Amino acid sequence: MDQMHDITSLYLSKLLFGRMKNAGLDLCPRLTMNNFRPATLPDAWEFHLNQIDGNDYHRCEEHQLVCIPLVLVVHLRLQEMIDGLKTDKWRILEPFPHFEPYWLIDVSIIHDWVPYPKRTHRSLNIIEAACLLAQHPYLGSVQSHEGLEWGHGRIQVYRSPETGRIIASRFGIPSYNHHKAFTTGVFGLDPPFVIRHS
């Protein structure tokens, strides 16, 4: 492994991990800036740091397709609103079993009338969507499916205006493909994890 390439991978992971911490996500307590080690990106992987500029902006009418080359995914717990009329009703979504940090590659966020990716792809799950939004808050919200398979119902991940925290909800989701996120692959993920409720 080229040492410079390894340093770049580590720098990227720490930069994105810092964004997730700053977003107020409930990260696994054993994950700290100093001890987590996501999978190293392949030697041939070329990536430009300006592609993850956290100061981007997003206007749906102008940016109907948003492409993000890398998203870091880490173990976290996420609040889900379970009754849209009673906002004090919550449950916690958590991956099971514990997993090591991994990378999503080639993530596409689409809007109305944008075709689905032509390559093999899957929707982001809720944990992945929360990590994506924390790293790219200018998107405003990200739609996903509950699990790793189609047909599990849509869910929207967004920052709560009341608490400032990233939450998930099935309520008030547009019927069209607005901010729906897909990935064509991962680095470092062994078997997919299961999302459980508590």
C-alpha cells in the first residue's frame, strides 16, 4: 500500500467523521477520532478533496442529480418519529450486529424525472442516509428504504428544526423521487447489517 494513499484515506475518513460528530449524531461510544479505522480505499482509487466540500449549496431545480463519490458509514443510533401527529413518540433505530466503518462509493441523489442509475445499485438504508446527510447537510434531506431490499417502505432523514438533531420519519414524504439516494457499491462491508428497533 502506498503510504501517501493510506494517509489520504485516513485524512478523508477523519474529515468526514468530524462532520458526523459536529452534526450531533449518536455515534457508537467506542468510535473516536483517534481509534477508528475504516477500510482503506484501493490503490487505483483517485479522489479529489474538493469533491467533498461541506460548504456546497443545493437548489432542487438546478441540481436534480447530485453525485457524491464517497460516503463514510459508521455505527450510530438514530431517532425515528413514529407518530407524525404526536411528536413526543419516538423509537431508536440501531444497526445489529455492530459493524466496522465502511465506504459507500458512487452515491447518486435524484429528484423528479431523473432516471434511476443504469448500473447495478441499491437504495441507501437509514443509517447510511443519516451519515450522508451529516457529511453533506446542504442536501436538506435524504430518502431511503428501511432495509437493504426494495419494498420496505420509504423513510426521510432530515435535521429537526426543533432540536437541531438528525432524525428519521415516515410522515410527510413526497410521493415523487425527491432526494432519493442510491449507491453502486461499498468498500469494507462484509455481510450487510440488520436495522433493529428499540
